[in-house]
Amino acid sequence: MSAHGHVDLGHTVAGWTGTAVAVVGLTLTGVAVARVSAPLALAGAAVTFGAGALTWLLHLAGWGKSSGPRPESEWPWRVRDRAARQGHPGCLGCRLAGRGARRPENTSKTARVASTVSG
């Protein structure tokens, strides 16, 4: 048990990798400011933004986890999330990738259109 209680704080491969790459990018940007180097600053910014893309891709590959409570067997950071292919409910990253549950009103509308077209 930790100081935060008996909860999973969501440490994942996607989170740790994205954070490490972002730290490298921000370090490059800091060195660029100290050296007054525009090319190094652009490289640092590119690496930092790339960290976000890398984290998102790893999340979609199942190395990130949805927020909220999970069974204790899924707490270790090296456990892959098998439900990532269907998308996590309420996850912006999954919705941007076209995954996740659709709203009920859209589903019923789609069903009505499908029945009209087929009938």
C-alpha cells in the first residue's frame, strides 16, 4: 500500500516512454536556449511533440491503460491492455483513432437507416 491508498496510479509503458522522450526534447530545447541555437530549438520541439505522438501510438497498441479503477492483476506497468482495440470509454485518444463506444443515439439512428435501406 502506498501513501495514495490501495489504488493504481496508471503507470504504463506508454506513459513512461512518452515522459522520457519528452524530457529529452525539453532538455534539447533548454540547451538550445542557452546556446541561442534555432536549429537545436526546432529539434527539441520536434522531439517533444513526437513524444505525444509516440505515447498515443503506444496507448492504441495496448501499452497504455484507460483511466479509472482496474483489477489489481492489471496494475503492473508491463501488463498490456487487451481491451485497447475496442477503445476505452470516454478516452479522447481512442475517439481520435476512431475507437470506442458510440453514443446510443447514433447507434439507433444508424440502425434505423440500415433497416430503411435494407427493407
